[in-house]
Amino acid sequence: MSGARNAGMGASAADDARASGVRASQGMMPFDHIYDQPDPRAYFRALGPLDYQTPHHGQNIFRRALTACGQTVRTAEPATVLDICCSYGINAALINHEVTLDDLYAHYTSPQATELTTAELIEWDRSYYAARRRHDVARVIGLDPAANAVSYARAVGLLDEGFAENLETELPSPHLLRATQHTRLITITGGTTFLSPRTFQRLLAGGVRAPVWVAALVLRTTPYTSIAACLASHGLATEKAGAITFPQRRFTDADEQQYAIQAVTAGGEDPHGKETDGYFHTMLHLSRPAEDVRAFPLTDLMPSP
């Protein structure tokens, strides 16, 4: 659940909810404690048993989107990706390295990883990722309020630049705006549950210059209309790949499942065979200039069944 923390609750409210066992106001069990650790081992230990898999689904979609949107701008420079709610750099790892999400689960829950200090893990990870680096790497910028997670991703070489900023509550720093000016693709694999148009408006008005693509894997429990409207005001048309959904993770309990079924139904979608079978599901929302929509059909960018 990369980046899908309870940012909208505020730190004290999230802490109170976790301490009392009360789930987040959105109806999902809070996992705040795993998102800002010194390293990602707790993240993978907690989410592995729940079969969390959204970054896996994003891997091929984001790579295809990068290839396509790169054809619209002729430059010898690597494409720049802005990963919102980047957490420990997991999307960057999957985009730029010959690894799978299953590889990362095995890596971070292995006996060897368990025995290391964080400093030792950073050194091990530097070698691990360097040995698996692809030749067609993108420049990845990470944005996430979790300072420890961003620092880790920078330390092991997953992020070219990282910013521990929360654009829901504060204006972006001048450094962030400069760094993101030439972004070609914005990626999100969970954070939209806790984001509003405010984050996107602040990026697109002051930093990111069009044309840019926004690829978001959005939980079916979460409306995306207000964010899509914000992107439309900046010339980006949003398509929803409604015919295909992607399992996100197992429900933690029956209450979570009931919440999801009710939310999906209220949003006009059918939970049968998806949420009724025990998993949250996401849908791809892809926003881009109208000419790119015509040039690169959404169906061509989706992974094969």
C-alpha cells in the first residue's frame, strides 16, 4: 500500500486510532506504523501476509506509459518520473531494475536481511540494486511526507531526488518545484485515498510543465472525480480502464470487506467477484493531453491478461 497512509487524519488522530484499534475514517485499517521506519523491512513483513500487490501491477503499466509519453518529446535525457507517496522507493525499484515485487518481499524478509542493522542493509541494498539496474532507466523523483522512507530510498540509490513534503498541508518548496519542472510521468499506487486536488494543483501550477501524464492506480472505494477535474483544468483528459481491475490486498477483517463492498456499490461499480472475493481492487486512471489519448490508445498500454 505504497504511500497510502492516513495523512488526512493528522498524526495525532492516526496515532489515537492505531492505539485504540479503531480503523481510519475511510473504513480501512491504518498501517501508519510501517510507512516511516528507518528501512522497509516492517513494510514488507506487514503487507506480505495480506498479499499487497499494487506496485506489481503498476510496474508494466508505468514502463509502457514511459515508453509512449517519451515518444512525444524528443530528448536524449532520461524521462523524469514523479512518484507521489513514494514510500521507500518501491515503484522506482520496479521501474528501473530487473526485479519483481515478489523479489522484494523475499529480499526484505530473508534471514540475511533480518540480521542486518539499517546501515548494513543500506550498503547491501546499494549493491543489490546496482547489480540489477536496467539500461533504460528513468530519473525518479520521490514525494512523500515520510522523511525516513524518503531518506532510505535516496541512500540506496532508488531516487534521484526525494522530498519529504506534504502538499495537502503546505506549499511546495522552491527546490521541489525546480526538480519537477521536466516531469513526463506522475505515478501513484495508493496515495489517492488520502490526496485531494490540492496536491496536484500545487504541482501543476508551480512546478510540473505540460505535457505530462498521470498514471494512478486508484482503489474502487475512492472517488477520483475531483482530482480528474483538477487535471482537466490543466489540459489533461482522464480515461478510466474500468473493464480491468487489479487486486490490491486482502481485507484484514469482515468490517473492512463490508466497508469496501458498500463504498464500491455506492460509487456505481459492481463488487461481485472482486471485493466480495476478499480483496480491495484498484482501477487505472490515466490522464494526458488529448492528442496523446488519440495517439496512444489506453488498451495498448494495459498489461496482457
